[in-house]
Amino acid sequence: MDLLKAKLIPLAISSLIGLILTFLLFFPLMAAAKEKENVSPHMITSKQVFQVDPSLIISGTYVGTVAITEPVQLGELDLAFNLTEQGNTFSGSVNLTRTLVFSGAPTLQGNLTGSLNGITPTFRLDSAQFNETVSKQQIERQFSLTGEVLQNGQILQGIYEETITGFTPEPLTSRGLFLLSRPPLPTEIERSPTLQVQVNPSPLVIDSTAAIEATLLDGGAQPIEGERITFSSDLGSISPSEADTDSNGVASATLNAGSTPGLATVTATGGGVTGTTTVLITPPAVTTLTLTAEDIRVPTGGETSLTVSLQDGLGQPVVGETIALSTTLGSVSPISTTTDATGQATATFTAGPLAGRATVTAQASGLQASVDIAIENPGISTVNLVLGADELLPGGQTSLVATVVDQFGRPVVGQLVSLFGSLGAASPSSGITDNNGQVSGTFIAGTRFGEARVTALSGSASDTTTILIRDPATAPTLTAVTPNVGPSIGGTLVTLTGSNFESNTEVYFEPTLCENISFVSSTELTCTTPPHFPAKTHVSVVNPDNQRDRLVDGFTYEGNTVLVALQSGWNFIGLPLEPDTPYQAEDVCSEINSQGSSITEIQRWQDTGWDSHVCGDSANNFDIILGAGYYVRSSSNIPWTIEGTVVSNPVPISIETGWNSISIPHIDTYTAESLCAAFSDQGIDVEQLDRWYAGRWDSHVCGMPFNDYPIVIGAGYRIKATSSGVFTP
């Protein structure tokens, strides 16, 4: 038997049933022990019920041990109950966290009686029947506790008896002794007044406020009214610093957090007591995380810089915050960085050998921002050829520059370019592009007159431009325009004098063809001026053989009326004058429609998209302002007559990062590239400038010499900026 105990006791004590049943399997003779129903001398057997002292309380958590003695001695095992008393009866359940005897938590029911001698109360607890699985067999268990109540309910002791059914043919009974105790019940103590302090909200953001409530209660937890409470805090300030309690015992004040973060201790004193609480004052939470790429189109193997910006809820930079960077294609370096004194961090994106869309993501302070970068296979997409003059005399020469760029508008270095032309020759006939993607040379006119064509060829891309080889004996000359001043609405009959005019010579008040041209003689022409905004304009004559001459600032338009030519369909316009009365979108609709056209819609660029006003509808009737561009839809070709004041002073234009819709209302000397340069001079980076031309967008890439069209007063333009600022033309 001693050998058996030595083997069984080290096994998992938590499975009491397994030990008992294993014992029976190996020693069938022990089963006979269940027939021995010897009752412990400590067990109460009387059935008479005696009165229990009402002050006796049996409730709470009882903790102790049970020592199983039959059918095998297992030593002491942990046992704990939670009990609740109701008169002479009580109930509860096994506390599993402190019990090893059971794997379940059976409930308990019991009663309390007086003892036979009237001194020691007795009790009996019976468990509900509960199930367990032992050796893959389902068994049923039920136990009872019978014993004495000692030390006014602090100690329970007596006999433990359990019946196990389902593992052997006959039910098995195990017995033992238990001893349980509980901590003493608290005694009533005299209570002092209390002062409870609450701050709401908590925690608190700097430069914000929170409500303070101090509640004064007497020893019986009843409010004390009319008591003066004094407030203080070691961070921020409190107003008022004193307040009286109301009928609920509450005195109120306001905590002003101030600008210093930290843990503030708020103290309230009054009624002979002091109460405190703490509130965490924090910097504003990070609310804005932005990620931008210098270029959103990168060739395979190329790279671009990334900028991350982090701001708090007050728009202030967040310094020293860790930024995690990742990408779905290519690589980012570094993948972790911290914001500087401006709240920014920089990194570099490098494209790999695969083309596709890379999504770069920045994460910080629970926020996330992403930017998409297109990785594309580079290749020569454009060759642009620029000559230094529009015309030459026979034998004359001018400079030429051929520029080769890839599809991203970046120079292609080390590329072979061939140069050739008609009615003359290019020198050199070929060259290798430099670091700017350029080959420079000279075009030399031959002895024949006419329009020469000069071509630059690189791979499959080419560009051809023309230059006039003039015959000095037959080329036209323009010496005077009389009169040289007229109204901006046009209609002035002028006489042009010069030489070598022909019957089909064209006259331009640039850029518009003059109306009603009449050939008087080889030295005189007449025509009627077209409408033009109030300004000086160049006048040019062009013969049928394309020989031409220009009189710089040959005519001055004056007046307060301008005609803006509208084409059927969409038009991109701006105000060429400051109107006598400020316009709104519906005013423009009404004015143009009253002049014989029918426009149906006006759009403006607002934030990140087009914002529309439908003519005749009162909704979204936005202001029409100088310096902005507007998209107008017309049903016919008609001039819009605008009256107002010539804009003589610069008009500041606010530029945001991304797309902007603008117009230049008072300067007509810009070209697309010189306007790009003007933006750059004022600290605003612009990468693209578009005009609406022939029913489509016509783009100029800033920094490139091609498609350098003139900027016209009264026209709208769309620009893409990579930085923001205020531009003053």
C-alpha cells in the first residue's frame, strides 16, 4: 500500500477522481471499503433543529484544505468556497481559482442549525450533481460537507463525503476531513468628511479647458452645503480660485491647461479636509500626416525624393516623431526616420527594374499617408528644334539647338542627333547630346529664296521647323500704321505704308488677322482693326510667299471695352478688365446670353476638382474674380463684350500645391516658359502649364524649350505646382 501511495501522490493532484478510480482498478479489494460507513465522531447526527444566534453570519470566501482518508489517504488538497447566507440557509459555489479537487464549479446549498448543547452551531452543505470525464468515461459526482461553525463564523470544520457514479458497477464513496477559514469581517468605524475632486475631460490637451467638481460629504456620505472650497493646481491655472458648495455639496471651477504639458495635481481644500486628483496635460494629438513625391513618374532605375510632413491639431510641426516608410514596388531609403524642427522628414524612392505602380506609404502616430508613383520604361519621346531667327537673307546664318528628352521630360544624355535642312545646310551635320540633352549648331542659308525646312533626327523621333529665306528685293517692309491708336472694340480704319506689298498680303494685329484688308498699291494697304484688349500690339504683314515684316508696338488699343471671342463648346477664359460691377457666375451667364449667345454652364477649379454653376440656377453662384481662369460652355461662336477698367496694377494670385486655374489680366509679354520662370523667381515650383487650344489641352513642360506659346490677356491657364505661395505677375 505504501508503494501505491508513493506512485499516486506525485500525479496531478488536481484530478482527485483519477487517483481514486485508478486505485480501485489496481486494487479491487479496496472497493469493499465503500461498505464501511463508519461515521466520524465529529459528525453531528441529531435531527433536532435548534435556534441559531441571529448575529452569526456565514458568507464570503472560505479557504482551506480537505484531507481524503478513505479509500486511500491522499494528504491535504486546496479547497475554497464562495458562500452567501439567507437566514438559516446559504448557497454558493466552488472557487476554482483556489481549488484543486474539482475541474468544474458545482453550486452548493445548505442550512445552519443550533447545536444540541446550544453553544456550537452546525451546518450541512450539499453540492449539485456535476459531471467529469475520467479515462474517457463520463462520471457523475456529488459531495456534502457536514460540520461545526466556530469563532462566530470565521472557521468551518467537519467531514467531507463524496459519491462517484458511473466508473464502477457500484457507486464509490470517498471521505475525508476539511478545515476552512475566512478573513474577519470589517467593523464599523467613525467616518470623517470627504472631499472628492473630479476633472472632466481627462486627459486634457494644452491650451484647452476642463470642468472641476469638488464634492464635500459628511461622515454619513451626505452633502455639505455652503462650505467655501479653495482650488489650486501645480500646472495651468484655475478660475475661480474659490467657490461655495451647492445643495449637492459640489463646488465648481474651470482648469485652464496652459501651454506646458505634464501631470497636473489639482487640489481642493475646505470643510477641514483636502482632496486631490491628477490630470495629464498632453500636446495636441497628431492630426495631419502628408506624403509627397518630387516626381510621380520615374523611369526604371530612377529615383525621386519623398517628403513627409507631420502636424498636430493646432497646425504646429511635430518634432522628433518616428516615421515608418514602405513601398509596394521599388525601394525606400531610409525605411525609418524622424521629423526635424519643421515637422518634416525626407527619404528617397528608387525604382527597380520592373515597370508598374508603386504605392509608397508613411506611418506615424497611428496615421497613414500614401502616394502613388508610376515606374515606366524610359525612351526617347521628343526631339525639339529651335532656331535663333524667323527669317534670313541669302547667305545668312542663325543658331540652332536640338533638345532630346524622354517621356518624363528629362534630358537624354549621350544620344546621337542628325541635323539637315533645305535651302541651306546645318553645321555640324550631327552631334551627341550633352548633360542638358542638347546639341547646338548653326543653320546657314543658301542663295535661293523661300521657306527652308530644318530637321533634327534622333532615333525614331524628329522635329522640323521652318525659316524664311527672304529676297530683299521682294520682301515686304512695314514702316507706319495710320492712325496708330484706336478703341479696344476694334473697327478703326487704318492705312499701312511700306514696300513690296502684294494683292494677297495679309495684315495681323497680332495675333488676330485684320478685317477688310484692301490692296491699294505695293506701298499701301488698308484694313479695319479687330477687337483687342487695351494695350500696345505688334502689327505684321505677310506676303503669299511667306516673306513678312513686323512693326513692333505698331498700334495702341485704348478704352474700357474688350471683346472676348467665345467658340461653340468649351472656352477657358479670364477677366481682361476689372468690371464696373463685380461679377458672379449667374451675372456672366445673363450678360453673355443677352448679347446673342447661349451659355449653359460655368466652371471654376476649386481645391481638387471642377466646381460647376448651371446658368439659370441660383445654386453655387460663385464670384468671378481677377486672376482666376473659368471654363465656359457656349452654344455658338460670339464675342462677349466686357466693360470695365484696364488693370494697371499687379494682381496677386494664390497658388496651391497641385492644379490651379489662373489668368494674367494685365501683362501680355509672357510666354509659357517665361511665366514658368517668373513663378520660380518668386519661390513657387511649377512643372506644367496648359492652355485650352482647338478643343483640347495644350501643354508646356516647364524648363523645356518647345511649345512656348504666348500668354494672352483674357485667356485662362491651368498650372500644376509642386509648392504653394502667392504669385504677383
